[in-house]
Amino acid sequence: MAKAAVVLLADTETKEGLGRMSNALTSVREFKDEDQEVALIFDGAGTKWIGELSDPDHKYNRHFESVKGDIQGACAYCARTFGVKDEVQQNGVELLGDFEGHPSLGKLVTQGYQVITF
């Protein structure tokens, strides 16, 4: 069985970032649809997507909702840095800070996850 950790780093401010976000969510759905183990992590500027995608009027809200159960969390350090810590927590997403305030990618690799970044 494959194990993938999809890490969304893309910012919310460009069409390129929108495309990377969409590809990340699509990748999570693909693994999920194939009954593979998948974890979605929001990191860096990607932490800003949680508030954006939680808006029911956002074009990708339904796509986001379809993978919400696969969200492992968001970087605690980056959520604070980008000013979205409260939004992340209000949307029920866990803040991860295993390694110096950031999610531990090393831990994921040790657990057999392949890390894919967008």
C-alpha cells in the first residue's frame, strides 16, 4: 500500500498558486479514491488556503470539503507567521509543530510516507 504526504506550500495570491492548490487537492483525492493512505499538510504560505477554501462561496470549497478528512494539519509556526492561526483552528485543523514549530517531514518519511510538495 502506498503512503503519501501531500504538502501544500503555494500562496493564495497568484494563479500559479491556485493551480498548485488544485493539483494538491486532486492528488489527495486520487490516493483516497485508490484506497491508499494519504495525509494533507498545509505549510508555509499554504496555511492561508484553509480560510480561503473553507468559504462556501469559494470555487474549490467542495473539492476542499471532499478531502477534509485527510488533513493531517497545518504548520503552527507558519500559521502564526502568516496571521492565519485563528482561521486554521476555527476550521478544526490541527496545528503541527513537531520539529522547531514545523511539521516533521522526517517523521513522515520514517513512517513510510512519500512526501509530495505543491
